[in-house]
Amino acid sequence: MDLKDSQEVDDRIIRRNVQKYGINLNPYVSIITAVLVVAFCLYALLNLEQASKMFQIAYDYIATNFDWVFIISSNFFVLVCLYFSLSRLGQVRIGGVDCKPEFSNFAWYSMLISAGMGIGLMFWAVGEPLTHFLEAPPIFQNADSSYAAMATTFYHWGLHPWGIYALMALGLAFFAFNRRMPLSLRSIFYPLFKEKVYGPLGDAIDIMAVISVLFGLATSLGLGIQQINSGIDYLTGIGFNVYIQVGLIAAITAIAILSILSGIHKGIRLLSSLNMILAGIFMVVIFLLGPTAYIVNLFSNSLGVYFGNIIENASYIAVQGQEWQSAWTVFYLAWWISWSPFVGMFIARISKGRTVRELVLGVLLVPSLLSFFWLSVFGGTAFSVDANLGGALFTTVQDNLPVALFELINNLSIPVIADIARIVMFILATVLVINYFITSSDSGSLVVDKITSGGIIDTAKIQRVFWACLEGLVAATLLLIGGEQALEALQTGVITVGLPFAIILTVMTISLIKGIEVAYEKQMTIQDRRKFEKIMQKFHK
């Protein structure tokens, strides 16, 4: 499709949008999505007990009967990423042959890490490695228990989630910047469905993408707000319950709106860079106060176990131990899949000017390795602290997972001004989670706004404010449905929307391969022509 055709498509998208009162949005995607989400929230809030039972039924059914969909599809996505990065298609540049990156490498990595899994790494870094260490998982069983525990954690936070994100980001960036199509999920399906993506079929794809983003993001925000509540409770003793958490969601969403109003180049970028600096300081402090030499040993050996056994263990579909796999692996994969339109679109928006190889390998490897070291620091320290406490930290993890990080800090051996140092670390951890909450909400509203406006790059900020409020509403609803078992409700919500989206992503991948193969041939033609012109210029001289 040439530029002229693309412009005609853009005109059709704009004509379908409502452009009144300062807004610019696709009424079908926006209204249907908003009605469905608000209807779900109202039903759940008015029937909390019944909604909780329905969630449990849905969780059990999907986790038992469709675990293989998540495992097989996620492995397929990683293999496709490796194909793009290692094949000739990796030479294709996002935005065209002469396009240059819009952001520096540091700003780029900061934004994608903050948007990708900042809250999750704060929430699970202590509890997950410690749980796998003391309750051996059915994978990586041929290694020492500590290395197996970390390798299992690496599996959940490494190549598979970032492979899913990289694939979605590549598809969205390629069709938006190379084919001049809307920055929307429907665009990736153009090679398969042609002009139909601009009608009801495309609307259905975008509606599913928005719902997936809202529930995936709500899961992350729900986890984050539980941890924020834990940190504030540690500092002030206000208590830990779902009503406080709902109030915190409202307060921090209001702060996120201020970031939204300042725009991507100010709010998100500045907060993301601040997150990287604060997270780096926090990790270094834990690294130095914890068993430093043991952490380095744990990281290195666990990395070897992970990469040496990833093919066998990533393909494992439980017959025995299915409950473990559904609670951990299936939940994570569903979470990453449901998050993929959110994180993928955000990465696509900031990745113009990078080659396919640079985008895929950068997203796949650098955040994975940083996540591995982060998990090793907190996981290794948790192993040591739990051993010193005779298993008391693990008991806390089982009883109240959100407070595990603060219990770890509270039991560190701090040689100088210990009480003041712990308070500073409590504050730092809480501020870090709050910042991750804000950047996730801000980035999520940006992505949802792009989808619901038909992929238009610049829209009214009031639209993003609306979607940020709806994100908070969904997160609060899931917490209220779950009550004391809020984590289970968050897991159920994300698994339910992740299942159909895993199938959509698989179809999308086939379409993306077709599109990039065509772009490669065109780029090679342009480069060959330029080489010939240079030769002719030298000849004439």
C-alpha cells in the first residue's frame, strides 16, 4: 500500500470519528468499550458475592482446560522474535530507511521498563523466589533448590513476557510508521483482512484490545496499591484493608492525571527516568546490605540453569501439579498477553527510527537481564533473611504477600543509624511503587486513548483523563470483588481476558511476518538504488 492509499485510509478513519466539543474518537470502539466495562463494574459492585463465585468458576475452568493455549502460544511468540532478530528481516528500519530514533537509549529503556513491569517487580521480587525455594516447583528440578527457584522466577519474568511485548510493539510500530496506518491493533491485521479492518471487524479487534489493556492494567494497579497500602501502614499504622486501597487508588489516579496533562515528553519521560534512578539506588542498597557475594553467585548460576534448560521447561504442560502451573505460569502468561497492547503500543510509540533487530533484541534482552539481576538481589536477600529468622519471612509471604518487601527491609542488618535508615528505605520503596503506579496509569491511558480514537497520534487530553479514571474503577472493582482474597480476583480477571487475546496475537503474528517481508524487499530496492547512484556519481567525477 503506497502513501496515497494510506492517506485515503486515514481520511476514512477521521470521518468515522466524533469530532465535537474538543474530542476526537471512534464512537463504536469508545462507547461499546465504556458501556461494557462500566456495566461489569456496576454488576460486580452490586453483587459482590455472586461476582466472586463467578470469577472462581471462570478461573478454574480456563486454568484447567486452556493452560496449553498460553504455554504453546507464548513459546511461539518468542521463536518468532528470534526469527525477526536473526534473519534478514531484522534490517528493516521502523519509519523508513532515513528515520532516526526520537529518544535516547537511556530514556527509551527507562520508559519501556517502567511501563512494562515496574510494579510487578516490586510486588513479587521477595515473595516469588522465596516461595519457589521452599515449595519446589515442578520445573527446573535438576538443579540446586535455590538456583531452580530463581530460574523459575526468571522464566516468568524473562524472555517470554518481553518476547510478547516486543512482537506487539514491532507490529504496531511497523504498520504505523512504515505503512502510514493508524497506531491501532487493527492495522496489524491489514495483510490478512485488507479494507475490512476499517469496519466492524476492526472495531471488534480494537474493543478486545482495550478491554484486555484495562484488565491487565487493573491487575498491575491492584497489586501496586496493595503494596503502597502495606508501606504506608508500616510507616503510620493506618491499617491494611480493601477500603483504604480503594481510597488510595482514587488519590493516586488524581496525581496520575496531572502527569497525563503534562504530556509524554514531560510527565511520562521524567517520571520514568526518576523511577530508573530510584530503583537503581534501592537495588544497590539492598545488594550491599544483603549477602552480596551470595547474590552474585546466585545470579550467575541461576542464569546458567535458566538458559541451559529453558526449552525443556518452557514447554512443560502440567499433568501433575496443574494447580501450581495455573496459579503461577498461566497467570503470568495471561497477564503479559493481556498487557501486550498496552506495553506494545507504548513501546511502538517511542521506537520510531530503530531497526527491527534493534527493537526486538533491545526489548527482549536488556530488560530481561536487568529484571534477572533485580530478582536475584531481592530473592537472594530473602533466602538469607528467612534462614536467619527461622522461616518467619516465608510465613509473612504466605499470610500477606504485599507486606513481604517491607518485612525484608525491617529485618536487614543495617550497621549505622538503623532505625532512620529503615524509615528512609520504607519511604523510598513506597514512593517507587507510587511512581510506577502513576507511570503505568499514565501510559495505559495514552494507549487506550490511541486505540479508541482510531490510532490518531495526538488527541485531546480529556480523553486520556477519562480512560485513566476508568482504569482506576476497574482496579477498585476487582479489589472489592476479591475482598481478603483480592489477589485471586486480580488473577481471574487477567486470565479471562488473556485467553481470547492469545489467539488474536497468534493470528496477528502471521499478518506481521507477511507485512515485514514486503517492507524488506522495498528497503533493499531503495538501498540498491542509492548504491548505484553513488557509483555513478563517482564514475562521473
